Amino acid sequence: MIGTDVVAAGPVLALAVVVGLAAHEWTHALVLRLVGIDHTVSYLPGRTDGIVGLLTCCPWAVVEPRPTGREPAVHLRAAALAPILLAVPVFAAGFGGAIPVDSPIAMAVAIGWLACAVPSPQDFSVVFYAHRLLEAETDADPNATALGSRAD
């Protein structure tokens, strides 16, 4: 017979994924803010009407950096890979014995959170092609210099 904790694990998993997706995007935004790159965070972009449209529209949140072209590519790469850090507390709690392995609810939270720690394909695209994005920004602004001066 299925216990109530197994039944409750489904909604808990869904909630962990929703919160984890927001945290995933916030880690991108945090790193961009720390390195001084302008960005915008949009929630539910391109959302259609109704509950089904809300749940099926992708993505639920988007961070859009607005680089000037003078930033080092490593800053964009770090921001793209930042969600990997979401796995640290789960692994620390797991190895420390704080997550009971016999609890379906605790496992659902851990699995949902860890699923959101994986960088998306777009994140990996930024990791591999950040230099091209910055070159395109520099080409778009002919007055931009390769090394920005702060001596004004």
C-alpha cells in the first residue's frame, strides 16, 4: 500500500522544481551583478493565457545580459555555469547525513533541486561562445575599446 508520504512527494517535487528554476535564474543574475554586467530578469516571458498555457510555456524565467563588449568572456562564462553551485548544499547535506534516504519527500526535494542545478543548453552555448557574443557587441559599437578605461 502506498503511504501518504509517497503521494505527497509528487507535489513536493513539483514545488522544488519551481523554486529551483527561480533559484537557477537568480544565480545567473547574482554573478552578472557581482561582475558589473547589466542584465534584466523576466518572469513568464511570452506567457499565453490560461493555466495550461502558463505551465507549458517555456521558459518560466529568463536572465538577459546586456554586455558592452568590453567585459572579459570569463565573466559571462562564470554567470552561465553559476547554477552548478545550487548542488553544493544538497551534496553537503547528503554526505553529512541530514537528508534521510528513506524519506520520499526529502528525496523529492533533493532531486527537484538538483535537476535545477544542471546548466541548460543555452547556458552551455554561452560558455562555449561568449567571446563571439562580446565580439558582436564590440562590432556593433565602433567607439568601444578593447579595454575599458575607468579614469574619467
